[in-house]
Amino acid sequence: MHIRTLNALAAALAVVGLAACSGMGAKPAATFSQASLPDAVKVPAGHTVAMETVGTGDITYECRVKANAAGQYEWFFVGPDAKLWDRAGKQVGKYYGPPATWESADGSKVTATQVAVAPNGTGNIPHQLVKANPATGAGAMQNVSYIQRVATQGGVAPGAACGASNMGQKQVVKYQADYIFYRAG
């Protein structure tokens, strides 16, 4: 009986975990609420949610000499490589860079310029708000005005030492984040 209970609990947790690791398609059942977000990363009034996704993937860092600090080293952000999923578990796009590019499975893509960031706890990359540049290609990314990165998990620079002995070494860290796409209107 105890093993059955544990198996049922494990199955329930697996379902919840899969639901948490997925994103929502172009027509969300409920509009994403910005209420709990820091003001710095809230999308201005006059924009509505166009698409919600969950990005899962990697961020690459490289050990480099720290800018304007001769003899000091740091893990430098090289770029992301993630898949974008809807809430049904279907891959709907990808996110990569540099430059930071969100590309839909339909071939449309958008780049953006950072507006603001806000902390999201130790060990997590920050929440982020970016203003989209005009999209290329017809499709889901057309007329996207802003993109929020929220619900971040992981992705921070490695904790390993970075110095002259490993300068140029790259390390890849896992991360997950929700990407919320907005359009004016």
C-alpha cells in the first residue's frame, strides 16, 4: 500500500512538472498577469499578450579578462541556445544569440533591445524586459512590441574559478524562463 501511494504521488508530481515546463500558444486561455512583477520589467499600458512560451536550454559563458580591470577575470555571457515550447509541449520556436533572437517555427523572427532587468532570487538570471525591433518574415513574431523574461530558473554564471589558467574556457549552464510576447493594442 505504501509503494502504491508513493507511485501515485510520483505520477502526480510528474504531471505537474511537465505542465510547469511548458509554455502557452498564441491564444492563451488566460492573460498573463504582471501584478507580481517589479515595475521595472512591466510592459507599458496599451500592449496585450500575444503569445506565452517556456524556454528551456543553455547559456554559454566564457572566462575572459574583465573589461577595464587588467589582471582580473570574469565569466562573460556569450549567448543563449534554447527551445521555446507551448503549454501542450509542442516546440513553437527557438531563442539564440548574439544578437538575442526569438524565432518562431513559422520562420518569423525578432531581435530586441534591453529596457530593464530585475532580480529573481539567488541562482537565477534576472527578469528582463526588452523592446522588440521590427520582425523579419511573416508569422507569429510580426508586430511583437515587447518581450518579458520571467519565472527564471538557473542560468547564472558558473561558480567555478575563472583566471589566467583557464582564460578562454567556455562553460554551459542550464536555464528555463517564461517568455511573454506582447503586441500593441
